[in-house]
Amino acid sequence: MSQPLSGAEQGKFSAAKAATTFVKDGMKVGLGTGSTAAWLVRHLAEMVRNDGLRIQAAATSLQTATLAGELGIKIQSLDEIGWLDVTIDGADEFDGQLNLLKGGGGALLREKIVAFASDQMIVIADVTKDVASLGKFPLPVEVLPFGMQSSGILIERALLDLGYQTAKPVLRERDGSVFVTDEGNHIFDLHLDTVIDPEMLSQTLNGIPGVVENGLFLNLCDTVIIGFEDGSTETRRFEDGAMATSRADNIANLFSNVGD
């Protein structure tokens, strides 16, 4: 039964629908993780079923791979596919330079590997993810289980050296247990409020022994599609070094079979 989507979900639905126009027959596509990326998977699966779209797809998480498989999209490993034409993923935040903060879903390591192995990265998001500066959303840092506590101490010291006052890393938990990523690692969430110098912070964090990766995706995304409650979308992309913006009205129906 069709039922109306909430404002936020409508924005995610619309952004994901708009992103499908970038996917052409025969492409090699990276599929992101999270609630917005899940809409993309549903839209692409519909195109596979109804329009005969042929793609090779790599997933950034077991969660996405499972959903895609259930809906009829065959998932291959990144090594099987090789280089990708495009990766389409969500974000927890993006700024005016299309720098991203990602990892709320815990898949930041695979997401970054897949994004870097693509000719293009497109981000799909509702309007709440558009921020003046990154950092309000906690920054995830994936760490190895071995020496995890010492890694946390080193992260805290590094943050203090960089001038962050809220420097205490918080070990992520889920359902009362320490969260484990698809790669068997753990995540510290950094509640920084504002990322002062993203490049410096990213380099510093990744230089700490035990840190596998952090959730800052810098100079990687060139297109963001923002979905709004009324079904319209806005696309922002860098063209010849300048930001170009375009709008599309009612790109998606305001109603959807949410259970599909």
C-alpha cells in the first residue's frame, strides 16, 4: 500500500531518484551505505527489473550488499569489477566545497576505498546535511581492536595539540556492546563541534598507529544532489573550478511504496 513519506525521507527519496540519471547501461557502480543510499538501491533495482538496466555493482557494506541482492542487483567485489565509473553514496554532512563527513553508519573504510576507486563520486542527501562547516556531527575514526585504548589516548592527545577542547574520543556502542565494523574494527566518535582545519586533522588522525581511517572525505566528491520535502532537488557540482547549481522540480512522486 502506498503511503506518504516524511519530509526527510521524501528528500532522500528525491535525491536518490535524481542520481539514477547519472547511471547508464553498462556502467560499473559503487553503491553507498545508509538510509539515503538504500533509496538509490531501490530505484536502481526498479530500473534493472523494468528497464533492463545492466550494471556491475560493488557495495560499501554487507548491509547494502544484502539489500541489493534481495532486490535483484548482483553484487561483485571491488577486485572483481576493477575501477568504477561512479560511486553514489550519502553523507552525514557536506560543506560549501563539497567536503564530506561520513561514517555514521559505520562503513567509512569501505566507503572511502570504493569512492577513491571511482572516476566520480556523487553524494545524495536531504537538505539537513548541508552545513557551513563540518563537525557538528561526530567524526568517526575507525581503529584496530589491538591497542584500541592506546589509540584512543593518542587521538585525544593529538586533538588537544590541534586546539580542540572537546577532545575525548567516545567508543561507539550498539545494543549495549562495542560496535564492530564489517572489517572487524571499532570506531571512536569525536564530538568536535567544528572541524577547524580538515586537511590537517585528517592527516594527523591517519598518522596515529592503530587508526585505520577517518570519516573526512576531502577533495573527493564533485557532485552533490540535495532532495527537498516537496520532491524537488538541487544539484551542486564543480565545473572548470567553479560551483554550478541547478534545480529540478518534483523529480519524484511524493508517494512511494515504502515497503518495496
